[in-house]
Amino acid sequence: MMHKTRVHRVGTVDTARHLAEKLTGTTWCLCTGFSLEGHPDYLWLNDSTSEDGAGEFGIAKRMAEGFIQVESVTYSWMTNGEALQSIEAALAGEFDAQGWPVTVHLDESPKHRCHLCA
């Protein structure tokens, strides 16, 4: 993750197809993150530098000792189909071997508010 102190509020998405649509079709607050129903160990965390810039998301995997980042993807440059392939590859563990340890800060409060989203 490029932003080592950023705090993310993670929401759950029901299918990989819906996640692909969200990642390619919407500009998100910089503190936004997603997980996929049935796959809580993988997180897609906004790692963009600006809401006006490219939609970059780090894919983090929860491990027993913390998180590893397995990939960084610029979803705003992809089609829904390409994004779906990337998501499915991540869930299949295709990127896990190249992972590196990262610090992930999550805000699990349902009333999350920070300077990035307020």
C-alpha cells in the first residue's frame, strides 16, 4: 500500500461481478475498501492519490500474522470483464506468492467519518 497510515472502511459486496462494476464504474472516497461475501480474507483497499486520479486499489490478504499485499490494480483503466478476471485471479490465490507484508488500518465503525470522506 502506498498510503501506510490511511484508514479504510470496508464494505462487503455480494458477488465478484458487482465488485468489478463498483471498481471500474465509480470514483470512491480515498478511505473506501471492499471485501467479497464468502471471501473475508481478501480486501480491495483504495490506494489512489486523489479522487480525481486513477482508481488504484491494493489487494490485501489477511494472514495469521497480519496482512500481505498481493497486487495493486488500476481498475479505472479496465473494463468490467478485465476487472472480473483480476478479482477471480486474486481469489484463486494466483497473486499470493508475490505478496509482501503491509500494515492495514481498518475502521469498523458503522459511522465512519474521516478527513478523506467528510
